[in-house]
Amino acid sequence: MSSDIEIAQAAKMQRISKVALEKLGIADEHLEPYGHYKAKVSLAYLDSLKQRPNAKLILVTAMTPTPAGEGKTTTTVGLGDALNHIGKRAMICLREPSLGPVFGMKGGAAGGGYAQVVPMEDINLHFTGDFNAIGLANNLLSALLDNHIHHGNELGIDVRRIAWKRVLDMNDRALRDITVSLGGPGNGYPRQDGFDIVVASEVMAIFCLSTSLKDLKKRLGNIVVGYTREQKPVKASDLQAHGAMTVLLKDTLAPNLVQTVENNPAFIHGGPFANIAHGCNTVIATQAAMKLADYVVTEAGFGADLGAEKFMDIKCRKSGLRPAAAVIVATVRALKYHGGADLKTITQENIAALEKGMPNLERHVDNVKNVYGVPCIVSINKFTSDTQAEIDLLRSRMAKYGVPVVLATHWGDGGKGATELAHEVVKLCEHKSTATFVYEDQDTLWEKIGKIARKVYRASEVTADSKVRGQIKKLQDDGYGHYPVCVAKTQYSFSTDPQLRGAPENHVINIREVRLAAGAEFIVMVCGDILTMPGLPKVPSANKIDVDENGKVVGLF
């Protein structure tokens, strides 16, 4: 069986100008090509589309992820191809992959099998340089901040209260906590610092939530980098940094257009993780796609407790976007894993483990349908090891929720393997969506995290030490209480314990740290042991990646 990269390298790609014109009606003069197969679409052109009607927006989310992988991005690509296959004008919107997972453990984010976006190597590696620009803008602010302090600190910044970190798009645990400015007076004032991964940067969040160049610059200026001794916030605009940061990002803000293996259009733009950030592609790309097609399929990171919640409570709340339908991706083998089966045995029929693991999927279905108010369907990525008895059990359990179950084979069959899913999604989009939020704007920050914990995670309690509670109260008192909450926690469980599988109830959510993202306009609450700079596994994926003597990439999935 061919690997993902072999399938991608064998794909017959069309020039992106041809895809743009024939599938989306975008003329060549509105494209900024990056080679033959990827391009940015002019913001000025996208502005001209504002009077067009909006497409139906379809959210692809998933059950709680497992080490086996569920195939959410693959389903997003396969569904987009399938909608085109049945005669609908559809396109997809994905996030850009981070090099951390690419060279680490999770892998890339370009789909898989015959449901991929291409050129796969470019997308998973440097692509159009967006992440590099975001990292540079973030670190420019760091450099200007330390430089300001070195040259007299006119703003009176308290070096003990600096809240801005440097970033790197790589998993590098050694940089989590470091000391900077060692080596004498010429190098500045020594202080404790650290790195986050680029996808956790507030600049990434701002980039993904901005609606225009003007909005981007305003948000960058509102970033709070630290505080004075009197605890007065110091912003990027106080350092006169936001103009130069915007210059670094001005070309990046235009969405990236590529194609699927079946030559259907795809926007891939922005890439925050859903476990440590808000986990959605850019608002600009999604809004543009909704003017260019009749159906737009987008994904939100990890399970519906993380990505879908933030998609609704942050992205939709801020942008006015509303999904018409949702697809919840699951696999039989992942459900057996949540039922206690060992990874080595999940390809064997195990009705008892499946029965025990079903509550995980049921919890996600209940959240999407009843908490977020979005009509949904369950899409099962079918494996040859799935037995009829297992499929029958899954269907019968989902029937109690009035939710259709569709088997999809897009990994091996491309768009035609997801045509049943496409037909069901089209029917679902005709139903009235009552998409809503988990909490209200006027709720306090503590009430917001409490509602997420109880309604979505089914926790019994939220805890925090006195220092964290004091920080939350100060943010509330300082006028940030109307902001949404962005929960950073493990993706592997409804709880904060990654080992707790299934659908745990009555657990405790502990808030370890609180971060103000004043430019992105949300409050990050870091829960449990989640890290904003991941580390590499013992045997990273990078060990298998290479290039042959002809320049052909090998080992990239």
C-alpha cells in the first residue's frame, strides 16, 4: 500500500491559476503565486466579494483523539472532494501544519491517503512562510521590549512582570524556562524568560482572528507585554512596535490557495493548536471561502470539547460565522481504546471494549447537538478490521440520539468514498441550525470557565490557588471580563488527566496559570500539566525524514 507522501507525489496537480479560475472564478491578476501550485489571493479582491451570499458552513470535529489517530483532517478533505463529486461547489479551509508535530510525534496536517491537500511536502514544511513571519513578528516585539529596558526603561516596565515570551516553531523543551541577557551590562538586564511554540503565540491568535490589515495592526498594538511597578499594563503600541510587526505580516494575511489530490480548491491559512490555543484557521480565509463556494468545510482542532468549543465561543462569537452542520469523526478502534483496549489489540473485535468506549462519542455528540446547538452526523473512518457486529452496535447507540452514522472510505477511495457522507451533510444543512454559545459575554471570567467545565467537560468543580484566583479577579476588575475564555488543557481526555479515557464525570479542573491575550481579545486559562512548548518523543518523526540524491523528500508520512 502506498504511503501518504507517495500518493501525494504521484498526484497530477494542476497549476493553481487554473484551479483558481475554473473552480472559483478568480482571475490570474488576483493571485500572488508561490511557484506553480500554491498562491496567495489578494485581500483587495476578497474585499470585492462582500456583497455575495454566504455559503453553508460545515464544521468537522471529532471524538477525543487517541494515539491511533482518527483522521479529522482527512475527513475534511474527503468531504470537500465528495461534495464536488456530487455536483456541489465546495471548498475546504484548513490550518497550516506546525513543524513541531511534523518532526515530533503527531505528524503533518495535510490529510492522508487519497484525501490530501497538495503539494504535501511544501504544506507540511515551509509552505509560504506564514509561520516564519508570525515568529519574527513575535520575536521582534521581544527584542524591542528588552531593548527599551536596556536603554533606560522610560516606560518603567517592571522586569519581574514581563508577560511576553519568545517563540520557535519547533518542539524544544530546553527553551521552556531560560535566563536571558547574561554576559554583562552590554547585553541588557538578566531575567527569567522562556519560549512558546509559534502556534501558541498571541500573534498567531491575532493573525487568525483579524478581519483586515487595519484590524491586525490595532490588535497587535493592544498586546500587553508586561506591567509597571504600579501594575499599569504596557502595550506593544507603547513600545511603538505594532507598525513594524504589521509590516512583517502584511503579505502573510492573504490566504493561501492550494488544491486537493482531486484538484479541488483549498485555503490553508493560520495554524493554532486547539489544546493550547483556539485551534481554528483564519477568519479571513473562512469568510473568503464562504463567498467563493456554496459549501465550505472547515475543521477545528482535536475533539469537540476543545476545538469545536473554541470554534463556537471564540471564532464564531468574534466573526459572526455560524455552522449549518457538524461532522463528528470517529473510528471503531479509537472507541475500543477509550473502552480500555490496548493499542496492540484495537484491530481485534472487542464488543465489550466498544460498549465501554461509546460514552466518549456520545458525550461529544451531546455537546455538539445540545450544548452548541448544531445539527450533526457521525462519520466513521472505516478500517478493514471493523466487524459488522461492531458497526451495528455503533449505529444502534447513535440512533438513540437521532444522529445518522455514515461509513466513509475516503482515505483509500478519495471523494467517491465519502459521497454518502456528502449527501447526508447536504440534507443536514437544510435543517435549522440554532448554533449558540456555552456562556454569555456578560458572564464573569470565573463563570465562563465554570460553564465550560460543567457543560462540556462534565467536571464537578473548578479550582485555582489564591494567586491564580487573584489574577482572574484583577483581569475582571481591569475590564477584561467580557472576553471569551481559551482553555489550554490536554487533548486526550475530557479531564486534565491524559490517562483518563472514555467520558469521565465529576472530575476537577484545576487552573494552573492565567494569561491575558488583549490583542486576540481572550483570556487563556492553562489547566493541568499542559505545556505551551511541547517536547520531542524518544524517537521523533524527524529521524525518518530525508531527501534522496535527486532532491525527493522521503519518510514524510
